[in-house]
Amino acid sequence: MQARLSTMFQSLQVRNYRLFAFGQLIKLIGVWMMFIAQDWLVLELSGDSATALGVVVALQFTPVLLLTLLSGRLADRYDKRMLLFIANAFWTVLSLAMSVLVLTDLVQLWHVFVFAALLGVANAMETPVRQAFVSELVGTALLPNALSLNAAVFNSARIVGPAVAGLAIAVFDVGPVFLVTALSSIAPLVTVIRMRSTELHREPLPARGERAAATVLDGLRYVARRPDLLLPMVVMSVIGMSLFNFQLTLAALAKTVFNTGAASFGLFSTTLAAGALVGALAGTGRRSRPSVWLVLGAAIGCATFGTLVGLAPAYWMVVALLPPTGFFMVYFAQAANQRVQLGTDAAFRGRVMALWVLVFLGTNPVGAPIIGWVAETFGAGASIWAGGLLSLTTALLALAWQLRRAGARLRFRVLPLPRFYVTEM
């Protein structure tokens, strides 16, 4: 058991990664608290409008759609550590400004819209750089373990943040939650400063002329020539757009379907995240690139349980179905991320991970308003099961395509053998 635990947390033995993970955990707990508070604030300011909630989510992710590829280009050209510091500093300033507005009761719905869009800008610049930076922290050998621990950190925060936020909103209202978010965002700034540059696993930065030649279009062409990278990205784009909107749909489900308060929304988010944490830890022992079959199997599991959540008629059934949904959701996203990142050349990693972030998060501006409209028109449950069915259809089509492709390769390899044997006779 001790050996197993040592293997599971192996990347934490690296000082720079340990600092990175600690800073991310503190920040992400605050971020998830902020998401809960922001969604609840929008529902209060808009008269329980799921459409307004969808608009906020769309504004939050539209910059990801517009700026992520540019950020990936910057990650391949400049010092990732410095870029991370700048993006997190911008996030801290925005969070402090928003907390002041909420605490002074001056906040209006349009303030939340602007805040969501600006936070989206910070997120669009920070996420691809952070994804690509992990390989510099631990090197290629520990990269699968570090990526799994990243997911574990994310989902640990996703458990703690919503649970604390639900209770804090009930007791103190939303203002203090925004203030805690602002203070927690200082942690990554401190940890980035304390990292030792000499211990980073860095490729030499490209020369000035090579930097100019590292274009976004080259990154897109690189992925287009790689079906092994393209398939998980296509599946993720559909599932991310249609099913990974639980921030929106669970809030609407708690308040409009089951007529419960912020504590129940926090419970939904926490049970989803508990399953997600187990899914993240399940992949920590992986030491090689995941197979396409593992990725597609996890996608099918995620879509199946997501559909069942939307169809569940009772509160307790939703609570029971959310943990396996969270497990497969993260296990799929993690396996797909590892398949993409471990199959990418270092020179293209920033741009490829930017494209990954684009399909993972950038589809939300398209999906969130539609999901919000469906939730408001047909009910929150319908918005979940419809997204689940679309995701399941996509995963099954991808599986059929991969089986056909694998079968074609098998026939190509096997059929010439009998002919060669007959010729020798």
C-alpha cells in the first residue's frame, strides 16, 4: 500500500511541481467558491433566469474561443513561468475589484457580465501556458503522473470549494465568498516566484527568427496531419459543448426543478467532484500514453451516466448518479489530455495544448446559451439528458470510425501473407 501511494504521488517529490500544485489547489478552491457565488448572484439579479446564467457562462468562455490559440503561440515562444505570473496577477486584480462591488452592494447584472468576460481573458491566457508548463516542471517521464495529479488537485478544489461556498452563502451571503476568491488567487503568484529556474526541464527558447516562424497555422496543420490527436479533440469538442455544462445545469436543476437552495447546489457540485477526484486518482499510476480504446470507453461511460442524471426523477437519484458521472467525466478528459500531450513534439506542445483547451473550454460560448435556453424552455433535466445523448452518439460514431480504421489496417497487414506464401510454393 505504501509503495502504491508513493507511486501515486511521485511528482510531488519534485520541489517545483509541489509548489505549483499547492498554489493551484489554494487558487482553485477560491475559484470554485467564486463560480458558485457568481451563479447564485446571477440567479438573484436576473429573477432565476437560466438564460442569463447561460450568457454569463458564454461570456466567461468566449475569450477562450478567441484568444487561446494566440496564448499557445506565446507559450512556444516565451518563458512560460513569466507568462503564468502575468496571467495570475491579472486574475487577482479582477477578483479584488469584483469583491468590492459585491461587498458594497453596488453590483448589477452587467457588472457580472463584464467580470465574467475579463476573467475569461485571464483564463484564456493562463490555461494553455499552464498545461504546457507541466512538462517543464517534471520532465517527460513523470508527465502522465503529474497530469493526473493536476486533475486530482482540480477536483479536490471542486469538492471543497462548492461545499464551503454553499454554506458560506447561506450564512454570510455572496460578498465574502468573492473576497476569499480574490485572496486565494495570490497563492500561485507566490509559488511561481519561489520556483527554482535551474531545476526546470526546459527546451532552449527559440531564436528570434524561429519565434516569428512559430505560427498558429503551423500548429493547426500539425494536428490535422495526426488522426491520433484529432479524434480525441473532436470527441472532446462535442462532449465539452453539450454535456460539460454542469456549472449551469446543476444550479438550474437545484433551484428550478427541486426548489432547493444554494446548499443543495453545493451538494450536487460536491458529489460530482467526489467522483471526479476518484477518476483523477485512478489515472495516477499510468506511465505511458493511453490507448484510443481507453479514451473512447471513458467517453461512452461519461455520456451514459450524464444522460441518466438528466432523466433521474428524484433528488436522491441525482445525488447517487453524479459520482459515477464525475468519475467518467474526468477519467475521459484526463486520458484524452494525456493522449494528446504525450503524442505531441515539444516544439508544438504550447500550440497543440492551446487547441486542446479551445475544444475543452472554448465550445462553452456556443453550448452554454443553447443549454440555458433548453433548460428554461423544457426544464433543466432536458438540457442535461439531451446533451448526454448527443455526447453518446458522438462517442459511438468515433468508436465505429476507429474500429473501421483498425480493421482496414489489419486486413492490409494480413492479406498479403497468403499470397506471398503461395508465390514461394
